[in-house]
Amino acid sequence: MRRGHIGWVAGAAAAVLVAAGAITYSVAEDTGGSDTRTPGAESADAGFARDMAVHHQQAVEMSYIVRDRTKNEEVRRLAYDIAQTQANQRGMLLGWLDLWGLPKVSADPPMTWMGMGDMASGKDGALMPGMATNTELKRLQSLSGKRAEVLYLQLMTAHHKGGIHMAEGCVTKCTVGVEKRLAQGMVDAQQSEIDLMAGMLKERGAQARS
């Protein structure tokens, strides 16, 4: 790897860490630094942080799978961007739970904080709407080239739609300002990526699943 490229990567990593630290500090300010304003374990703030961390982890997993299954630079670039963005956001969400002194898991079904705890059966690993099943992930791992690209784009489109629905729930129900702003940013970014993936699917003679 070229020395200049190494420096750029190090600089980008440092910027991500600084941004994450700044957002964590903002959360501390938003909660007033006092237990009276810290979200409770059953709050929308905590529920969103827990559930979206799980949701994001699968997106990261799918993105790394497809990067190994295709040589198409456009798909690989999209997968890399999604993986890096969602891994960073996942770290923030889990960090906030630590900051609030709240557990990262709950005995309640996913999306209970949205009043939708019965929406996903969890069958075959699909814990929340939009998530891929274990069977679909295994199929993605078995494909290569254009077929892997199409399945990834279809699975990620559905995944983003489920993520947007959850993020919109946080925008409405969460009380911590910086978390609401992050959720709105997720809505905007993921909708933009859905539009991008629709074009990429069309180029491959395919379309998103209904």
C-alpha cells in the first residue's frame, strides 16, 4: 500500500473516532448529565439503539459477503460504504447504551418500543422486518458475479426499507435530540441508497422484491 494512501486511511479513521466522540459528548449533554433525564431500559431511545444495532450488524455482514463474491467496482464501493457507515453507527448506538448504563439486550421482542413486538416471527433468523433470513444469507454466500450482485441489491433494498421504518419510529418517539437527528440521517441516507440500488438493479435486468 502506498504511504500516502495509508496516511489518508489513518486520517479518515481518526475523523470517524472524533465524530463518534463528539456525538457521544452531545448525548451526555442532551441527557443533561443527570440520571433524571437518562432514558430508561424500556424507552424508545434504548429500544431503537438495541434493535438498530442488530439490524445494522446484518447489513455489515451482507456487505462484506458480496464484496467477496463480485469484482464489480460499483457494487463493491456501495457495499464498502454501507458496511463502514453502519458499523460506525452501530458503535455509536451501543456506546450510548453504555453511557446510559442500560443493557444491550432485552427480554422483550424486537420493536416492542414501537408497539410492534409481534411483527417479526424471528423465523429463520429474520428478527425484524426487512432483515434477510439465514437461508437468504447462505444463498448470497453461494452465488458470484451478477447473480450475487442482484440478490445483494434486493436484500439490501428490503433491509433499508425496514431500517427506515424503524428510524422513522425513533424520529417520532425518541427523546434524546442527537439520537433523533441520527435516526433522521439514517432515513435520508438509506432512501438515497434505495434509489441508487433501484437503478443498479434495472441495469442488471432486475428489480426490488415486492
